[in-house]
Amino acid sequence: MDFDLTDDQRLLGDSVTRLLAAEYGFEQRKALLKTPAGYSEKLWSQYAELGLLGLPIPEDYGGFGGGPVDVMLLMQAFGRHLVLEPYLATVVLGVTALRLAGTEAQQGEILPEVAAGSMKLAFAHYERQARYDLTDILTTAKPSAEGFVLEGAKSVVLHGDCADRLIVSARTSGGRDDIEGISLFLVDAKAPGLARRGYTLRDGTRAAELSLSGVRVPRDALLGERDHALPVIERVVEAGIAATGAEVIGTMEAMQAMTLDYLKTRQQFGKPIGDNQALQHRAAEMLVAMEQGRSMAMLATMSLEEEDAAERARSISMAKVGIGQAGRFVSQNAVQLHGGIGMTEEYAVGHFFRRVMVIEHMFGDTATHLDRLADQVA
């Protein structure tokens, strides 16, 4: 397998690194956290100008036509700077759903606007009672004369408070845990009967709780095949796991660099604490864990194009476990090696730690994916 980057991928990485180095310092990020939106609309427009919002969108719809590796490189860069913009929700989750299930008309209407930065998406699937079970859906979509009527609620919808369109899963047939009977719908964020309560997650990123009460959508709001949306939902979640896995690699790179710098500059008893051999060993263990996580992130990225669903699911779960374990080890040690300053709001390492912990619980935590791997072996 060839892991060498193309010239276009190197150019992409360089341009993103320059942009974030200039616009996304730690103090600038803290200022963005205090704004009502919680991110920068100016930077969102710059992402569009650079073609980042159209990275995985086909060229026919105004995109770059990139693949999973391109998204991986971008998410690593975002991880190094704790980017707050709704890239994961819109470009990774939302665009993946549209690319897999959208009709030509739906893609032609929405994807060019996403690439231009004029439309944001959110993927609303998880519900409170479901935890990480993708089939546990209580939200319903009942046929009406014009289309469908949606009733129910969705929880922890990433950047659901700023989305212009929501991709909502609902039951069109079957019981609560049935594999069949789940469908996806495109819902306008301003639709009557849709209520959103936005809030901040522990790492500073935004999410929302959705309430759908008599939300009417037309027939052409159906995204993909009726009653058979689960395979699409699984692919969207897998894309999310791969993207956030790459983001964790970026956060670990930043924490590793910050920790090494601190060990070299922090003086104790007249010499740098990095001269302590035990701390050198700890830093080396962090590096090993980070590289192990990097290999798992690559596995997840490459697995997205695997046609065998069972093999793809196994590889993604393996990657999720490996990255989760590596991220926890590196972030915990980074905080510990910084001592008391690592726990303060004024220092960046604690913010990186919280982002890693939030990601670990997205799309199924480490324990959940370990259980899935055990079930596959059994």
C-alpha cells in the first residue's frame, strides 16, 4: 500500500497549516468560544475559498473531488489547532449522507451550496434512549397527503444549532430496534414544529437537542430508499469515526510537542525537569502511543473504501479502540507532566485533553467498540 502523499495533498496540507497558524492561535480560539456562534464565520468563508468545504464533494457539484486521505490530512491539521467550525457535521457527516443516498436533484441543490460555504448541515440520528445503538430509533415519520409527518426527538446533534438543513433519521415501519424500517429525511431548520436547543459540549464545540412535533416534509425530502437507511447511517458513522480519529492524531501531535517543550524549559533544582530519566521514558511512551494511534487512523481512513461491510465495520472498530486508548494515554500523560498548570483554563493542554475525551465518546466509546469486536469474533 502506497502511503506517499501526492503533490496536491502536500499543497493542501501546507495551505491549511499556514491558514491555521495565522488565524487560529490559542488566544484567538478562546475569543471565538465566547462568541454566540462559538466559531468564526470569517474562517468558514476562507475554508470555502480554499476549497476545503468542497474537499470530498464531486467536481460536478463544485467540489474538489477528494478522497478519504484528503479529509484525514485536513482533520489532523484541525486537531492540532482545536478548530471549532462545523466541518465534521457539515462536510464529513452531512456530505457523506448526501453522496451515498441523495438523488441527483438533491445533490445538485445542496452540495454546491455546501462547497460555497452558504449552507451548513447536521446529522441528527442518535436519541437519548439509544446510547450507541444505531437501530434504536423512536422518532417516527408517518405518510401524509403531501409527504411525511415527523414526530420525536434527537440528542447531541453536532452543530445542530447552526445548521441550515438537518438530515434526520426516523422510523417509517417496524419496531424500535428493527434493522429495517429506518429512513432519512432532509429537514429545513426553520420548518414549523422543529425546536432546537443549542449548548456547548465540554470541549467548547457546539451541539443541540432537537424536538420534532408535527414536522411536515414533502415526499422529495426522503433521502435514499425508504425503510432501508441503516447501511447509509453506518457509512456516515464510519466516516465520522475516521475523521475524528485523524483529528485525535493532530491533538496528540500538539500535546506531544507542548510537553517536550515544557520538559526542556521547566526548571527544578537548577536544571530542566526533562533531565529526569523517568520523565524521558514517559515522553517516549507518549510518542510510541501516538504512532500506534496514527497507524490506526490510517487503517480507519483506508477502510472507508472497503466494499465488504463486515470487514469494514471490524476495521473501523479496531481503529476506534486503538485511537481511543492512544488518545487517552497521551492526553493524560501530557496533563500530568505539565503538573498543576496542565489543569488550568489558561493553558492549552487541558483544552486538548477535553477534546480527546469528547471524541472518545462520539460514535461509540472504546468499551462499545470492544464489545462489537468481541461479538464479531464470537
